[in-house]
Amino acid sequence: MSVRRLAPDEVQPASFAFTPDNLAWAQKTIGKYPAERKASAVIPLLWRAQEQHAYWLPKAAIEYIADMLDMPYIRVFEVATFYTMFQLQPVGKKAHVQVCGTTPCMLRGAGELIKVCKSRIHHEPFHLSDDGDFSWEEVECAGTCVNAPMIQVFSDVYEDLTPESLEKVLDAFARGEKPKPGPQNSRHGAEPEGGAVTLRDLPFDAAGPAKAGAAVAEKSKPASVAKAEPAPEAVSSAAAEFAAKEEAEIKAKLATLSPDATPEQKADAVGTRPTGLAAARSNAADKLQKIKGIGPVNEGKLHALGIFHFDQIAGWSREEIRWVGTYLAFPGRIDREEWTVQAKALAAGAPSAKE
């Protein structure tokens, strides 16, 4: 790891202040903590300041946040200089590439990715490319070891990279595009290459996975126990039955595709992609994780599709539900968990089922 120092004075701005929207957000964030513990908000505030200031933290921003939190300047400087998520000098306008160099990534080819950065961006880290569009650095574990090697560009990660696929990612950024984050090969999420293999032999029943699982459990019991204990009740809701039937139909269609079909190709075969937005309205996306069944990973994938608001999900047609469910690799789940119903309620101001 390199020594982390502030940028030289000649590139430091004279002052920094949050925009009105970011200031309102910062005050709300500070309010989540007891008054005597408001220093706990230092990391999210530094991150928002970095996003506002072209993805790097000037000295003025660090001191501004220290004043907001009534913290000594040195304490906030300690945080900003410790975490590699914070950039202390100007970075590429289009991409700052953080290459994970920890053991799993290094064993899987991170050294070759670093060579690409050296030849394409600059021979040394923390230097801008000639056009100012790119910069790079090596960092410690970025948390996607199972999909090594990987890079992080601002808030997105690109995984399962080779030198060739990294070149394509950089080409897309150079054209002003945003490449799709995640694995850059045929892998979906962290599944084995070639697709998931677990549970493929479970008996399928129209009542859904719960009944199938119960059948397997019942079958594995000794005969005396199996006769004495009734099997667990199967899911009987109309949503589960409908989802199970649709899963079977989708599975049959997907079976006709090439094993190398991409998630988009699979989704296109069974439904219609919903129309997305270029960005969240007023730069304020709804918290899609309030919908039961949507976690941080799927929220990120929905954002990549241009889905930022509850009313978008609430308005999905049957074809769009099939497309999204297949693209996210769980056809039928949207119906079983009633995403559209939850989204319609949340759009109307109802509390989340998670709350």
C-alpha cells in the first residue's frame, strides 16, 4: 500500500460546501445518531462529499465535515487517509480503477490487470492519463474474492476479469458509456461457471419449492417416522401456485437456448424488458430494499436496468415481470413475494413490510 497524502496545494480548492440537497441529506444522516455520537456520521459524510467533488476529497471538504461534526481536524484526516475508498487527489474524469491485489485476486491474475493499467493509463498509480480521463491504484481486498480477479470503479465492481475483458471495460468508459457491473464472463453472480447445479434434481410440484422440499425430507425419513409424522403443509397461496406454473413454462423455454446464453438473452426469450430511466427522478431513488425480497445486490441490478422507484415496479406488466424475474435468475419469485403489490403500497406511502 502506498503512503496516503493530501493533494498538493496548487490543486486544492479554496473552499467546499455541500449543495442544498446534500446538506439536507447530511443533516438527516447526522440526526440518526445521538448528539454526543454524531461523529459516527463521518464516513457517510466524507463519501457524499467525495461524490460531489468529482470523486476525490480536497482538504477543504475534510475540514468542512469536521466542523459539521464538531470533530478535531486531525480525527477526520485520520479517517480520510486510512480508508482507500477515499481519494485524496484528483482522479480520472471517466474512471478511477482500483485493482484488488490481495491473495485471491493475485492468484487469479491481478498482476496482469495491473499491467493493463500501467500500459493504458500510466506507469505509476495515482497519476492521471494524458487526457485526464483515467487513473488507477492497487488496493487491498475489495470483497469479491469468489469472482477474482476484480476491479472497482467508483461505486461499481467488475469481476471475473481477464486482460482482454478489462480492455473492453476501459474502452466502454473511454466512449463515455457505463459498462454493466458484475462478472465479465458467463457467470451469474457467484454461481459456478456454467450455471447453478444445486437442487436441480428436486421433484417439482405445482405447489412450489416448499412442497418439493417437503417431499424430499419425507422420503429421507425412516418408514416408521414418516408414517407417524404428517408432512408439512405446502404453500397454497394463489401467488405461489401461479408462480410455480410460470416457472415451469419459463424453464421449458430456457431449455431451448444455448448454454452460453447471457442473462439478457434468457430474459428476452420469455418476456419484455421494462423501460428504465436514465437516472433517478430528482437524483433521489426510492429505497427499493423496503420491498421484501429485494436486497442490496438486486437493488443494484435494478438500478442498472434504470429501475429506481416503487411506481416503476408497481406498473410492471406480466411480460415485464417475466423478463425481470428471469434476468435476476429467480423466475416466479416476484409473484410469490408480491413485489408489485408491495411497490404499489409503498408508492402510496404505506410502511414497508420489512419495518
